[in-house]
Amino acid sequence: MHISQRARNTAPSPTLAITARAKALAAQGKDVIGFGAGEPDFDTPEHIKQAAIAALEAGYTKYTPSSGDADLKQAVVEKLARDNGLHYKPSQIIVSCGAKHSLYNIMQALLDPGDEVIIPVPYWVTYPEQVKLAEGVPVFVQTDPKNDFMPTREALREAITSRTRAIVLNSPCNPTGAVASRQTVKEIVSLCIQHQIYLISDEIYEKLIYDGRQHVSPAALGSESFQYTITVNGCSKAYAMTGWRIGYVASANEEFIAAMGRLQDQSTSNPTSIAQKAAVAALIGPQEPVEQMRQAFEARRNAMVERLNAIPGIHCPMPGGAFYAFPDISALLGRKAGNKVIPSSDALAEYLLDEAGVAVVPGSGFGSDTHIRLSYATSMEKIEKGLERMAHAIRKLE
């Protein structure tokens, strides 16, 4: 069968691949501890589940408007005003089947063939693939761990060309956990305004921030920032609703939101009706479960980073948000496991899975082959057990 060039050129997700392999090994009876999945291990809060049950019992199982129900759009409007100081109208909101779908629609609505999107490195694995699926060109800008993995204004400015349409900012960041400071956000927004390009602000991890840091929504920094920022968020991470698939986009440009809506009309139509009712409860209902999860993640982060830094050959900075550690493993590359050399993060991830029964995600998929990513969205018991196994396996390397 003929397979399109588009499909052949799309890279598989390494995070999903490592999770699938770990589950396959577990199904064969192997004791595997997974640090790969990018989802909370907590259950969806009870009041959210009850809202979904009520929707089912009320027969709310039909089509809704493609871009989302009016009550959910209003809930998004209220959430953005309450939490982010952003004031949108429902006509400036579109609800999609997860934030990943929201980002896909943005790229499809924004880019023509050859248009460029600037993506700081390390990046979430999906950003460059979605740009390429829209026939755009991802332009990578390197960051420095000493600058908390955040791009400098100068590096971004040098990457801008006449074909640049947007810069992507993910704060807190997957995979590094880095949180952009207010000054960094101001510098990036000012650059977008100056060059009349958009800032795509992926804020899916905004509720998961530690050590008293504050999340900064770029669109809230002024009227021009509001015009040039496309804000992306969803329910997956903050409310432990990964499987419910609810994401949303807010933009001052109603024409752009309408364009995304037309694309959604012809692709997925509406997000699941029942999940939309659950999302209303998530956004405007009790927020205490979010804080409880955040506190648990912070304690797990502290434990994981401490244990990682105790392993010879690994250096891990303290992430400010999300639920990932992104340790530098460059000192381990070139070492041997028996007769095999470990030349890359992929090889190290394979070794750890086979030797220790520990699943981590190689940094190569995030644009940084000298790192691996571990999720601490798992129990403290598994963190302790998994890192003990990992340390033992790494000490075997010659």
C-alpha cells in the first residue's frame, strides 16, 4: 500500500514508544518501573468524575458545537480571568481534543509551506513534528542549563527571518521543568511585538510550579502582548485528566480562532460531550485537589533529584515546575556495558530498561542527546526503588 511522504516523514513519539515497550515487558512478567509517562498517577478528582456521571445520566451524549460547548467556553473565560489576569470573550476561545490537538490546529491555521517556527532546545517532541505536518520549518535555538534552559533574546533575534511566523514558549517546560521568569517572558514578548510574529505560549503545566515561583502568562503583560500571544492550556496535567482529552486555545484574533474552528469542523468535530461537562467542573469547581497533587509532586521532585545527583556520572539541576527531571548523562556516554559501548541517550535508555528494569526517555527525542528524562509522576516507593536499580546498573558501566 502507498504511504504518503507526510506520514513517512513523521517521527514516532519516543515517550509513547518507551512507555509501550515498558508495558509490553511488564505484560511478559518483568518487573519494570516506568519513569517515562507524562501523566499524573493520581485519579481524576471525584467532583469532576461526578460531573461526567451526571452528564451521562442526563443523556448528554450527542454532538456539541465543534469548537466546544458555550458553558465550557465560559468556564475557560472565567478560569483565565481568575488565574491569569486574561480577559477573553467566548468567541476568542476554542476547545479541542487535548492541548496536543490545540497545538496541531494552531500550526495548521498559522503556517503556509516554508513558514518557520522557532523552537527552543530542549523541546517537547511533538512541536517540530507538528510544524512539519503543516509544511512549515522548525528552527531550533539552543539553550544553556546555566540559563535554566531558557532562550536568550539575542539567540531568538538571530533566528528570526522574513518567514518566521511564531516562537514557541513552554513554561513550565517539558522536558526540563524550567520555569520562565517574568523578565524572560517580557524579553520574548517584546521581540514578537517588534517583529510582528506570534508567541505560542504552551501553559499546560502552569499549576505545577515549586519553591514559591510564579507562573507568568505572556498575554497578561500588556495590550500588545495580548494581541501577539496565542495561549494554549488544557485539563490533562493539572486535573489528572489525560484520558479525557480536553485542551483549549485563547487568542485575541477571533478570525484566527474561527479558522481553527473550520479545521476542527472537518477533522474531529467536537471534543467528547461528557468530557466537556467534566472540564467545566474542573475549571470552575474546587481547586484544592490541584494543590494537593502539586505538593506531592514537589516532594517527589526533591527525592528524585537528590537520588539522581548521588549517582556518579549524573548531574541533575532542580526543575522549577512540571513533573520531569532532565539529568545530564554526558559523563556516561562512551562507557561500556560488557562488550557494548553506550554511545547515546538511546543506548543508555535501552541498557537501563534491559539491565535494571527501569524505563527512562532518551534525550535525543527532545533535541539533547546528552540527557535523559525521568517523570516523577509516580509513587515515592517506585522513585526510591527505581533509582536504586538505576544507580546499581550505572555503577556496572566500565
